[in-house]
Amino acid sequence: MSDSSNVEIVDFSEALGERYLAYALSTITSRSLPDVRDGLKPVHRRLLWAMLQLKLDPKSGFKKCARVVGDVIGKYHPHGDVAVYDTMVRLAQDFAVRYPLVDGQGNFGSIDGDNAAAMRYTEARMTEVAVWLLKDIDKNTVNFRETYDSQDMEPVVLPACFPNLLANGSEGIAVGMATSIPPHNVEEICDALLYLIKSPNATIEKLTQYIQAPDFPTGGVLVESRESIIATYSTGRGSFRVRAKWETEDLGHGVYQVVVTEIPYQVNKSKLLEKIAQLFKEKKLALLGNLRDESAEEIRIVFEPKTRTVDAQMLMESLFKLTDLESKFNLNMNVLTPEGSPQVMNLREVLSAFLEHRHDVLIRRSKYRLEKIEHRLEVLNGLMIAYLNLDEVIRIIREEDEPKQVMMDKWQLSEIQVEAILNMRLRSLRKLEEIAIRTELSELEKEKTALVELLGNESLRWKAISDEIKDIKQSFGQKTELGKRRTDIGDAPKDVVISIEAFVEREAITVICSKLGWIRAFKGHNIEEESLKYKEGDEGRFIVKAYTTDKLVIFSSDGRFYTIGCDKLPRAKGHGDALRLMIDIEQGHDIVAMDTYQKGRKLLVASKAGKGFIVCEDDILATTKNGKQVLNVPENAPNIKRNTAFLCTPITGDHLAILGDNRKLLVFPVAEVPEMKRGQGVQLQRYRDGGLADAKSFNYEEGLTWQLGERVRTENNLIDWEGKRGHTGRMPPNGFPKKNSFS
């Protein structure tokens, strides 16, 4: 029977919570989050330490990756070999890591998502960057701890002369938290560090003048506003938008193609092309005519527009919106502090933590060197005593039973000094060796003085750290092939509206609308009006020359504007289609004006009652069949239907000529009429009977013109008809058309 005295009864939920918490802490501290000092997770650190032990420096030969992985999992990392090898592969991929830490030989995968070869086929060694991370690790610069089986020792953190956390970034998902840090340019990091040493309270805004934005291994164009970048670095959280880099190639005869040479970071090229091909097949990329991948060692993705009239910028905007040619990289600077607790830091805190680590490393390295120097000085001083008393030393060694103790008593030597004397070789007794010892003594004394001064003077220590950072900048700066900035910094993209012109081939058409509202479009602009045919009882009313890429703007008597794409108009088969089927004009109302939309053009809109205002054509575009109410017409007045919109004419000059049903003409400056987006407007002309008959905009210096039969008449002397807006006006000049209209 089992011994029930060893059974402990505990609450299940409490026991489960304790174990899950232990698991969560292990995941956070030992697997997923990088240390703010060296920017490495334990698996990265152990991998580099194992490679150092195997003497895999950049000048040595390569070793099988299987050998390295075996050492890592056997001595330091009690996990699967797949996880370690995958880490090793990633550290060797120049498209995944900005500054690779592993120099790989063999197949280490590709940007298309191809897997690396098995570790028994590949070889590796460390890069110069990894050497800088491990520099001085043998000089007591960092703490060591026992490995998982207590058979060996491993570093808690690396000395990290290289600012790896920001330079290479880091990503990881722990329990309840995650980290995501993009890579940056080392020269920019070094400049920011040097400035922070001089100005410890530097603002994030000032630091971002040096670290402008991330620098991704695959290049691309970063499109974020400076305000957004500062806010992201200030909080340690945010995101960066990155777009593919592209250019156009002229193929002659107005034909071109777009070539993408760089894609966003961590975008799988083959999957990207599959996605684009799928969207193209589903006809969701209306501007794209064809695509192909011409990539070799460098990326070259070619997009052909559907037609030569497609704008390249519009084509790329459509691709950016629907594909991973534009992607977001999140920033979440959640790191482990030197105390081992997770914390989201901002840019200044991360840089300061790195500098503090370097300061601590410098102090420990200096103390270690000082101890070595003091030990060596002790030995050298003992050897000098031996040289000065060489005959006596030889006698004591030959004649005394306890020469060690005798020498210690005779010359007050330490045990270390006597051991050094006794271990001297006979060849060391020559005169030249004495000179060498005196020289070494002198040099070590100078070095000791300098180290003591360094340890006692903080400003000297920060100067030494600055010199180290300058060495890093020189070794990996933008003048080097590895250090060149790869990601361009562009402007934040504006909300680009992909216009109808981008989707439709530009073709000349003539729009015909009859009096009864039947509309159709003829190809070309050379249409003879006499040859046009209409339904019985119908006749022509509007003839508008346009293009299929234009928007047709229609103004109705209820004061509404309607918009129709010219490519959607029925072609000239028969008598066309009823306009009322395309737009919802209320019963009892009719079309007043029709023309193509012209960006930025000003229009005068007015009701029969003589009230109106100026509206910008950009403000009248409608997005639905119901149109857009712009002119609010006044209510009926006695004996005249004044509750109708009557006129819509473009502003082409600096003055307006207003004509009433009573044949009264009034001329006044355009500036007297306000520009509005909606309303009744102001009184243009006053009437006792009737209402507005016509209006025209003209340049005063050129005179007022009107059509008189086959010819055009111009009146330059308009003083008699000038007045203030809202006046009645006077009868028009002799010879003015009896139909009471300017056209």
C-alpha cells in the first residue's frame, strides 16, 4: 500500500495557476523577448557562444551546421534541433536580417520562401558583426551562469559593442505579450548614441533627426509622416507602412511597363505573385494587363498596364491597396530590462539602456585589465630583484633546502614573485631580458595610471565609449556596402482616388440628348447635326463633345446636379435610352443644362426668380442616382412659376450680364456674387413681372457679345447698363435679339 502521509491535498485551480505562471515567465524571459542590452534571445546568444567555442571566427574555415547545432543543444539549449537550426538559418539570410550574424555556405533559403538545405549539407561561421557582439567576453565583462545540466558555463548577456537590438530588430510572441522591433541603420544609431552621450535628456524628436526611420534588409520605401514616426518612437508602439520600390520603363510608341525592384520586408515574393495573379484572374485589378517575374539574384517584377493610357501611379495605387506591395510593420519595443523584467520602452530608453550596458562593460573590462596589470607588475618586480641579486639567488637555489621561504624572508617577496623566479628558464638570465622587463614595467605602469584615471573619471569613460561607437560607425557605416541605407524615406501617401480615367480607354464621343430626354453617345466629334434622327415628335436639345473618361454633369429644374460616367452612356444604336432610367429626376421637372465636368471650374446657378450664386464644380458631383441638391429654389410668386432652377452657366470672365423677361439688361462684377456650396443665393436682378431670361459671364475689357443671326455682335460701351447687383437694369442696346437671349 502507498504511504498516504506523502500526499498533499491542494486546490486544483491554485496549482494550475502556479504552474501556468511559471510557464509564462519561462516563455517571456527565456524564449521570446530579447534583452535590451544585446538585443538577443537566449537561443541566439547560445548559438553565438557555441560558435565562439568552436573558433568559428570570420578568418577561420567553415564547419558543418550540424556540428554547431549539436553543440548548442547538447551543452546550452535543451530544446529541439529544428528550432536551433531555423534560428541559425535566419541569422544567415541577408533578406531577413539587416546585419547577418552567421556567414552561411550552401543553400540557406530564398526570399521566395524556399527552405534551407538540411543542416548536414550546410556550413557556417560567424560574421564580423557577431565578433563585435562577443568582443571582450573573456575579460570578465559580463556575468556567467551554469548551463541547464550544471556541466558548463554560459554568458547571461553578451558585451555587445554592436547596437544589435535596433540594428537587427527582433520579433517574438510570449504569453500575454509580444515584441516587434524593426531593423535600423547602424550609422544612424551611432549618431543618435553619440548625441545622447552629449545630451542625456535629448527629446525623441531630436533623436529622430538621427534615427529617421527603420532600414529594412529588403529595402522598399517607407511612407509615414514625420509626426507619426515621432509618436511611434515616443511611445514604443505604432506601425510603419512600407511600399515596394518601382520605376517605369519606356518601351517606345507610348508603351511602358512598371518594374518593381524591391518589395516590403518579410513579404514572400512567390506568395505575393500568387495573390496578384489571383486578383488579376478575378478581374479585381482592372488596370493591370499582365505580370511576370523576371527576378534572378535581384528582384524584378514586371507589370504591364491594360492600355497605354493607364497612368502608372494609378496602376501602382490599385496594387498597393489590394496586395502586399504595401505592408505594415508593427513596432512594439517590449524588451527585457537588465533586471530581467519585461517593459515597453521608447527610443531614448532603449538607447540609454545600451549605453549603460557599455558603460558597465567598460568598467568591468578596465578593472579586469587593472588586476592583470597589478599581477604582472608584482611578478616583474620580483624578477627585477632576482636580476639585481642574481648570484645570491643562484646560491640560495643550489644550497638551501627551502629556497622559496629563504627568498621570501630575505627580500620580502610574495609567494607569486618567488614562484616566478623559481620558474625562470636559464635563457632568461641574459642582459637583454632584463632590459625587456624594465621596458614592460614602464609601459604597464603607464597603462595602470591611465586605467586608474579612467575608472575615477566618468567623462573619460564616456569619451572611451564614444570612441568605440565611432569605430562601429566606421566599420559598418553608410560608406560600406553592408551599411548603405536600403529603405528610402518617402512622403506619407495621400488618399488617392482612382479615377474613371484610369480604368477606361480614352475615346472621343459626342453626347446627344433630345428634348424628351433620350440620350445616346456617338463615336468621334465629327457629327453632323442635320443627320441626327429622333423619335416622332422629338427634337435635339443638348449636344456635348466629350471623352469616355469624362463625367457628364446634368442640372435639373429642381436645383439638383446629377453625374454620369460617359463610358456608361448608351452607344448610338437607335434613339438611345431614356435619361430618367439613369438618374432619378422628380416628376414635373426637366433638364436645364448639360456639360462635362471640369475640375475647379466655377458655375453660376440661378432660379427663374433671379436668385443665384457661384458654385465650384468640384462641389456638385453626385455619387448616387438621386443627385445632389445645390440650388434651393424659392417658392412660387403670383403669376409666374418662380420655384424652378433656370440657369447654369460657366464663369469665364470678370463681369456678369443678367437679362430679364422684361428685356432689362444689368451688368455688374462677378465679385458681387458669393461663392457657396448650397442655398438660394442672392438677388441678381429684380423684376416687377416675369423673371430671369438669360445670363452670361464675360471679360469687361473685351466687351459683351451676343449672337445675331450668323454673326456675333460686340458692345464695348456698357456704362449705361452697369449697376449694382439686385438692380433692375435698362433696355438692351439697339439690335439685341428679339428672342431675348445672348446665344
